[in-house]
Amino acid sequence: MRFSPFPEDGPEKPHSTVPTGPSRERRRILRACIWLAAGYCVAIIFLTTVMRGFLGGERYELTAARMTLFALAPVLIMAVSLALLWSRSRSLRSMAAQSVALSLGAACIFGLMDQSLNVYESSQAAFDLRDFSYNMLYGSALVFGWCCLLVAYLFSADLMERERRMHAWREEAMNAQMRALRYQINPHFLFNTMNALAGLMEERAVDQARTMLLSLSSYLRATLTLDPSADIPLGEEVAMQQRYLDIEQERFSDRMRVSIDVPVSLGNTLVPALVLQPLVENAVKHGVCSMPGLVEIAVSARVAEDRLLLVVENDFCPSAGRSSHGTGIGLRNVRERIALQFPQRAALTTETVDEGRRFRVTVCLPLRWG
């Protein structure tokens, strides 16, 4: 098992949402290690002095030698920490072995320093192997305890950083999927509009063709400049669908009637951009295009408790069967988009009403205000 205390540098993607860079992460970990080491040293000094005296043990006399040793302990701790932090070996096994070696080395330095200061203060005549061995065991246990704590922290920090990156990558993947879903707009609309324009030009209905072309230009300009992962006010969404229906009304003339019932008070509620587009397009394709006579397309919105309900209805011919109202890419597109953006909080349902003569699609979204 391998892990890296510091994230590796890598090429940044444009508009990346990864929260922190490698340099910033290094500084954050270094600051945390300094505070953790300071707390560890204070705890050890407290346990070996104050608690020792409180429990009835022999009190340490704070001589110059003892104060020097107390000052040496944090220096050794920091040296061991830096060696682990900047180590090139990233495997857990390697860092464990390195911790043992660093602990023995630091304990040896501490023991030699203690012996030297004792000799200097004449508290003992010469090098005491027994006292040195005790200091080695005691010191190596303390330093190894710190190494275990540090490695555990580094491992935890690395896991948290990986989780942050995974979350950012999941967001990128979700945004990419939502863009792909939004761009699955039926190209037949554009083809049919161009054909209708050509027919109007052949009929020399120049004014009507100009109106239709301007409406198409305005609609495409409004939709293609939208951020596919953004939310927009419901009023703006309905206005775009009104432009689309105006274009379709130019094509179908008196065979199509549009009814929009969206209260002004709901105009500032937020909805995913173009969430109604596939539904309105389906209503035209499987309603107006699939049956003779006058067909009504109704778009409405209302609030039910803490949910916003968007409803698109259209007349259809019951004898044409289920395919007349479609269950393909349009409905699946919207269902997947809202499921990605609002997990477990959004739904799309379909039903037939008015004795099976009308098809209704209801989109249930969390009620949010812009």
C-alpha cells in the first residue's frame, strides 16, 4: 500500500474545481505538524515532570543540563518529522521502517547528550552504559510514538485530500454529463424550421419568413450562451420556451394553440437551464406533428408544499398508442438531468388525462428562490 503525504504536481485542467494546490497543501500539513509536535512535547514534559511529582515520584531538579535536554527533545522531534515529511519513499512499510531507524537514532543522540551533560556537571564520573541503555529505550519509545502519530496524521491527511479531489472530479464528471444531456436537443427542430423557411421563401411570404428567422436567431442566441450546469429563473426559462413555440406556431399556423399559466410570483424560482425544452419539443413532435386538427400545448407551474411542479400537457391521439407521446430521449434526458442535480429530491412523472386524450408530464423540483 502506497500513499503520498503531499499530492503530486500534475497538469491543471481549465476551470478545475480542485480546492487546493500541492504547495498550499504542503504548507497546511507542515503547520499542522508543528502544532501537533508542540502538543506532543508539552504532553511528554508534563507527564515526566509534573505528573511524576504528583504521583510521588522523585522530582527532577531543573538544572542547566535538564533544561538543555528539554530543549533538545523538540529539536529532535522536528528533525525526525522533517525527515518523514520530505522522505521520497511513499509506501507505508518503508515509512514504518524509517520511523524505527529515526527513533533509534534520535534516542541515541538524546542518550549521548544526557551522558555528556551528566559528566559535565560531575554527577557521574564516567560513561554509564546502564543509564545510557535506559535512556535509549525510553527515548526511542517516545520518538517512535511520535512517528506513529505523525504517519497516522499524514495518512489521514492524504485520504482527506484524495476524497476532496475525488469529490471535485465527480463534480466535473457530473457537469460534463449534464452538458452532454442538455446538448441532446432534437436537431429535427432546426431542420424543420429551415425547411419551413425555404417553403415561405418559395411562397414569397417574405415578411413571415423574416419574422420566423428573427425568432429562430433570438432563440438560438439565448440558448447557446447559457451555462448548461447553471440554474436560471423560471420566468427566463418560460420566456425561452415561448420563443420556441412562437417559431413552431409559424410552421403550423392555426393548427397549434399555446397556453402558458405560470404565476408571476414564481418567476424568480430557480430551475435547471432548458429543463422544459425537451418536454415542449416532445409536445410539438408527438402532438401537433402526429395528429390532424387543432392541438393545444399547455405549460404551467405551481407550488406544492416545498416543491415546484412544472407541467407540460398536449393533446394526442389515443389510437396511435403509447409511442404517440414518446418515452425516449426527451423524457430520459430530463429525468437523468434532475436526478444528477437533485439526488432523491426530484422526479419526473407521465400520465394521460382527460379520458386519455391528453398527455401530461410533471417535473417535481425542490423549491428554490433566486
